[in-house]
Amino acid sequence: MPLDSRKASNDSFAGVTPAPVQLITPPDEEPSCPTRPEVLSISSSFFPGSHNAVSDIILRSSDAVLFYVNSQTILKTSKNAFDKFLGFSLDDKRFRDTIIDIPESAVVLNIIVHTLYGLSCAKHNPSYEDIETAINRMPAYGLIPKLYIVSSSPLFDLLLSHAPIYPIQIYSLAGHFGIHELAVKCSSHLLSYNLSNLTDETCKRMGPKYLKRLMCLHMNIIDSLKTIILQPPYPHGATRQCDLDEQKKLSRAWALAASYLAWDSRPDLSIHKVQTTFEALGDHLTCDDCKASLNSRIKEVVVNWVKVKDILGPRMY
């Protein structure tokens, strides 16, 4: 039996039920001259009989790839949201085994359908640009991104896998759609981001609330660094070779080194740089007690700096 082809319109998120168009049925007799058979492209993940469910709806991407899906699965996850776009209900049995045109590329539609099924599309290795496009298009179909991008969901994990390379893009996306937990998880990758590179478009997309949080994150981490390194090594008891006046030399040297770190400090200041900067002070010490006090203080600074970078970001939210 030939399939009906129905095209959905997304004008103002409301379509008109398309009229059925009868596909041409090949004649019983072979033509006198050879003809090229029509080639159909079918999704490798959503084909007839996939996912142990009856495929009673066919979605066709803008580049003519067919996705065979189960109407009840879509209805259960999207809560009839697709109806606003299609202009008719997927629950209407009149539209079973029909082709519905969706104005998205196969890559983008593949991400959306995987999300509706609660499956990961990571095996298809979509680019971040395609993932962001798919998420941006979800509201056009009545789908609210923050309901699908939740902790441990496939799309949430897929976005985090791109966070080391696209941190500001993912943070802006999270702010735009109010995906709080994604913004928190992504924030640790923004410690090395130069805030002077923020564009007006990026600031507008993330919104004032998340822009303020990002700026406060950077400022508070830098303030914490200054507090951590401000205290010089603790003095030891005066000896015949090293009295309190002699120990003041170490305190002054420490203050100069701390000022150097604080002057050009960044939230992603490496532990190695902090450690080597203060360890260099020991090259000029002859007192073993002063060396021990210096090493103890350096270890304390390193431990506290690691803790700040690990926990301060999430606490900002």
C-alpha cells in the first residue's frame, strides 16, 4: 500500500492539516526503457521495527532521510507538544503510516528524536554546532530544553563532553534556557576564560543573572587567592644563628612573591606556578628552621588553592 505524504508547517507554531498526496505506484508491467529506481535514505537508528515498538509515524528531514518512530513514545515524552507544530495530533489514527515533513536536517532531527526517546546520540558523533542547533529548535516544536537536559540524561552528558572546548558556549546556552545544573557543571571550565573576550551577543544570550554569576566567580576566586597567599611563613623560635630580625627577611621576600602572583593573578593560576614561585625563596635561606617553616607554608597554600578551585565555583550558584 503506498504511503501518504503530509507536510507540516511551523508558521506561528500552528500548521494546517495537510491534504494527502497519493504517491505514484509503479505499473505492473516493466517499462520499455530502463529507469533509475528511487533511493530512500532511512535512519540507521530509527528504522521500521526498531526499539521494539511499532513504527506508525514517519518523519522526513529536509534532506530526505526517513525516521520511523512510535507515536505513543513521542506522545509520552513530549506531552502532545509536537501537535502545536504539526497542526494535528499524533494520536489521530488517520495519520498512521504517513510521512510528515520536518524542516530540519537529518543530523539535527536525529538529535531531537534521540532526546525524545531518552537515548544517547553520542555514537553518531554530532558536532557541538549541530547539538546547539537542535536544542535551539526544540521550542519550535513545543519542547522545553530544560525538561530534557537534566543531570545524567544523555543530552546533558553529551553537552558536558564538549565543555572543555566550548565552555562559554555551553554556559551561555545553559543560562539562556535556565538549565541551572549544566551551568554549574560547566563553570569549572571557565576559570581560564578571559572575560574581556565576552561579546554583546554572548552576554545577551546568557542573560544578566548568569553573566553576574560568571563575573562573581572570577572575582571571588582571585580574592580568595590573595587571602591564601597573604600570610607569610610562621616564625620559629629565635636562635643564636637566626633571630626575629633575621626572619623578617623571609617575610619581606614572601610579601614580594605574593604581590607578584596577585598582580597578574587569574582564576586558572596553576599550582605549579604558585609552588615554584615560593620555593625559589628557599635558595637564599641558610637556616634549616626557616626552610622547614617555608616548606610547611607552601604546602598549606597549595592545599587551600586546590580546595578553592574545586568548591568555590559550585558554591557561587
